Amino acid sequence: MDKICCLAYLLYQSDNEEVKNIAIELLNGEISLKDIKKRKELKKYITATEAKINKVDTHEVVLFVEKFMLMEA
């Protein structure tokens, strides 16, 4: 799995609905990681998720991507 998918998955685990929506936007390329890092209110979430990225269950990430990634026909 790539870094963006893993970060989006980890962000989606948050209890904060805004962070969950940002995670889906990140997954679908509607917002960049650089833009997220510029937002002070999201900085703590990004820092926490980047620390966990090597411990992520890739099978769970795949399921998350299958559920939330938008595909154009």
C-alpha cells in the first residue's frame, strides 16, 4: 500500500467527523497531504498517523480503499 492510502486509513479511524471526511478527500485526491499539513487543527492528527504508518494492517487498508475510493468509469 502506498503512504497516502495508509495515512487516509489511519485518519479515518478518528472519532472526529471532519477528519474522517478529510481522509476520504485525501484518498480520492481532492486534497493533498501538503494542504492538510498546513491546517493547524489537523497537524496533531497527521503527526499521530505518520508515527503509526509502519504498524498498519495492509488488509484493513485495502478494505478501506475498496469502500471509499471513487473510480471513474
